[in-house]
Amino acid sequence: MTYPETEQLQQLIAEANHILIIQADNPDADSLGSALALETVLGNLDKKTSLYCSVDMPTYLRYMPGWDRVAKDIPSNFDLSIIVDASTMTLLEKFQDPSIKGIIASRPCVVLDHHAITDNPIPFTTIIINDGSRASAGELLYILGKELAWPFDTAAYEYVANTILGDTQGLTNELAKPETYRIMAELLEKGVDRPKLEEVRREFGKMPEVIFRYKAKLIERTELHSDGRIAYVSVPQQEINDYSPLYNPAPLIQNDMLQTSGVQVAIVVKVYENGRITAAIRANSGYMVAGALAEHFGGGGHKYASGFKLTNGKPLGEVKQECIRYATELLNNQVAELQSETV
Ligand SMILES: [Mn+2]
């Protein structure tokens, strides 16, 4: 077995009748795909399953059939919970509520994740399998399933492929290891039709005209800081109300930011009326500062993709200034490190 906890995981699943699958507050293709793959496999094992996420599935993820089974409430009668693609309490805000925390903590709780760096870990887990060398939580699930002979079907394999394609941005970023390609090849052999997956996702990713025009506004408002290395834009509550339900502003604009010459880091901040601020951070290849920048604000993520949220009522001006200051520092440090390495 690749992981020492694998047999215990098998045991916990064998003993459970109703398994709650939990996604963190920032669902992405890996989060949803892992949850649905696990749901499929556990269903094939004749387990009852429930899917939980505290937030609505973003529209851009709804290309994965079954997204609408993810509910915002926690059933009372589950006997095992499995958290996928997250190992930090920071991204499980509802678990701060003592009654919800009590329900989850009173039964076995498993974490299946691939975020090597973990801040603010979940205090009540029974087992944690967190392998930072995996491209996606779905890839980890696939490995575990292979070793435990879980009954994957084509749908489950497709979900796993979607988790890998999501987190590796179509096998293009550093998360895609040789092993990832081998696993993708296995998935194709098992019947996954990659062109079909791409087509389905592209169709769902299409934007309404109003979003196309909104994108122009975001581009217009984007600020470039630190000699054009940092692209920054903020989205106020009114625009969150008007546009977020149709298309998430961050993915709408962030790729274009990163495709602008000289830009190394792209930051999209959402500002809510109640003082809450959330940030989505993406970095270009070679500028591995996204995770560290998010951690500075109590968030987390990967080298090239991360996020944080603040609920301490800090004014946007201060957050922005600190964000740009610290991003600049991280970028400068990285350049200095690279130079010293080559000496
Ligand atoms: Mn992931």
C-alpha cells in the first residue's frame, strides 16, 4: 500500500452505512470531481452518500453531471465523513459553528488531500491522507481505489480525469508529474474520452453577452503594480450580486491578466458589504508565490493558485496595499534566490 492509513480507510468505509462527502468553501474542479468520483464509487459499494458544500457550486463547474446533488445542509444520520481536497479549518467556515463541528467531530472523519502545506489543520480527523506529490485529490482517490479494488465505473473515471485536468490546467502546470500522465493514460484506456470532456466543459464555460461586456469593465479597472508585475482588480458587492451568479469574476479575468506581458501575479479581490474580503491569486510559471501570499493572510493553496478570505473588517485599501507590498517582497525574494542559486 502506498499510504500506511489505507487499510484503516477501508475499514472505516466498511463499517459505515451513510457517508458524508465534504467539500471546502472554495470548490473547484478537483473538489467537485473528487466528491462525485467518491460518491459514485461508494454508491457502487452500496453505501448511502450525501454531498455537502457550504457554498453554491460555481456555474463554471456545472459541466460535471451530479453537481446539483451537492447540498448546503449536513444530514444528522451519517456515520463517517470524508473531506476531499482540503485539510484546513480556514476553508471550512461553517465548522466554526459548535453545533456543526460537534456533529462532524462526533463520528470518524477522513481527509483525502494533496495540499502539502497545511495551516490551521482540522482538529478532529480520524485519518489524514495528504500527499503533496499528487496532481489532484482525485488522483489520490484513484490510487487508493486501485489499491483497494474500489468499483470505479466510466463516470467515476471521468470525474477523476476532470480533477486532474482541473488542477493541472489541462496537464500544463507543474502539478502534472510523469505519474499524472501515466494515470491519465490509464484513464483513457478505461474509456475516458478526453475530447468529449473538453467539449462538455467548453460548452458550459460559455459566457452570456452581459458577462462578455462586464469583462471589458474589469480589464479597464485592472491596475498594474510593481513595474507591471502584479495585476490587481477588485469587485464590489453590487457586481458580485449582478454578475457572480452568471460567471465568477476571477476566472473571467485572471488568465488575461497573466497573459499580459510582464505580469507575474494576478489578484482578484471580492469586497462584500459586510466587510468580508476574499481574494483569488494566480501566478505565472516560474513565480511560485501564490501559496505564500495567501498564507500571509490566513489562506492557502498551491504555488501557482491560492486564495484567502478576511472577515476581520480590515478596509480594502489596507488589504490591497499589504497584498501588493507582500507580493512584491515575495517576487523580489524569489528573484534573489534564483540568482544566488546560479552563482
Ligand atoms: Mn486540488
